[in-house]
Amino acid sequence: MTGSSRIRGRQSMYAWMMLTPLLVLISLFAFIPTLQTVWASLLTKGSSRRPPQFTGLDNYQDLLADPVFWQVLSNNFWYAITTIPVSIVLALLMALWANQSMRLRSVVRSAYFTPTMLPMIAAANLWLFFYTPGLGVLDRLTALVGMESTNWLGQPDTALWAVVAVTIWKEAGFFMIFYLAALQGVAPDLRDAARIEGASRWQYGRRILWPLLMPTTLFILINALINSVKLIDHLFILTKGGPNNASKLVLYWIWEMAFAYMDRPSAAVMTVLLIVLLAVIAVLQFRFIERRAHYQ
């Protein structure tokens, strides 16, 4: 073995030694549970007297034939397609404003970030005060223009959108912090150069600022997508998925099947489908959006 080969061998061994703790942790808390979930999705619902039996793809067929499954998917689709773009746009607008030179700038930034610091349960309880029929802030405001009292969380037409509003209120401030950090990293010379060249604010924002913010936008987009399928805290307090499954989302339904109805094969099937869906979306995001990201 030559000297260079021995050096490469030692470097490779050193790299694997550094990676081993991380690989062990990922295997214990990600890979092995995922494989166990896939296996559980192929078994029947067992009991103390009858152990689970291998049933193949029957659980998948049963779930796809369940109308509640499609309603939950539809709810989560509208929840994601509403909360993600609105949260990102609001976060960017708030960051642009908070990044300007003005009095009480630190107060403005703290006010935007305050919803993020609140625990999920506390935020949901706070919004119950807004949504309470007859006594809530929303009903008192709408009463000023002659509107009747509305049960925002108790009607199928409004329950999901009431949850959407809470999510946007909480996530926009969190995403603003990332945009604010990215804006402070943009060199002021670029704005001065754009002014000298006669570029308008719109041209500076579209041609210079937005491309520089694309890595941050990609990061926020992925986080927003993950958040859109892991909401469960707010639903416990606000609607519990009701009325008539109108506000039920994917993760809440998985919890309900696994621990409320003790139907773990169905919960495993839903979990597997969710993992596949997120993997496909993540691949598409990195394949098409990362091409527009400029890291320098």
C-alpha cells in the first residue's frame, strides 16, 4: 500500500468515526421507526387473543376507500396552500419594514416576533377569546356593522379557516426573523449601485434583492411545508377536527386512529403515505426551486 493510499484510508476511517454517532442516532430515531411503521402498515389490527396477521396492501385499499381520508387530505391541501404563501409574503413584508431605519425599530421587531414565543396551547387559548360566539372580539367587531353572531369554530364553512388564521398569525413572525437576517446580510453598495444605474425600487427588488433572498425563501418554504402537516396542538384546543371532520388535518387524524381508536395499522398506512408525499415534494422543491437560488 502506498503512502497516499494509507493517508486516504486514515482520512476515510476518521470521517466514518466522526459520522458514526450521528448515524446511530438517525438510525434509532428515524430509519428504524420508519421501517417498523412500514411493516405495521402491512399487518391486521391485533388484540390480546389474536396477534396481528400479514395482510399485504389491504390496509392501503381500505384507507383509500374511506371518504374521511380524502376529506382530511383536502383539508390539509387547502390548509397548506393558504398558510404557506400568505405566511411567507407577510414575513417578507414585515422584514422589509422592520429592516428600515425608523424610531422604535426594536419594538416593532419584538411585536412581530411575540406570537412565535407563545406556546402553541397558549396561542390557541388566546384565539378562543377572539372566536367565542357572542363574547369574542370578532363578534363584537362584526356587531358594529350589523352582522349577526357567528360560531367561527363550530361551523363547517369557517372552522378550517379559523385555524388557518391562527397559523398565519403565528408563523409569519417566525419566518420574518430569517428574512430580516438575510436582508441585513445584503451589501448596501448594491442598492447604491442600482440607484446610480437608474433602477427603480421594483427593479432593485426583483432583479437584485429577491434573487439574493432565494436561499432563505427555499429554507422557509421547506419549513412551512413541514409545519403544514404537523399541526396538532391548535386543533386539540380549537376544534378537535370538527365539526363533522371539517377542520381535521393529517397528523391529528393519525393521532386519533393510533391512540383514540387504537387502530394502529391504519395510522401506520397514513404515516407511510405522508412520508412518501413529503419526500416527493422535497425532491421537487430542490430540483426546481434550488436552480433559482443564488448563494453568493
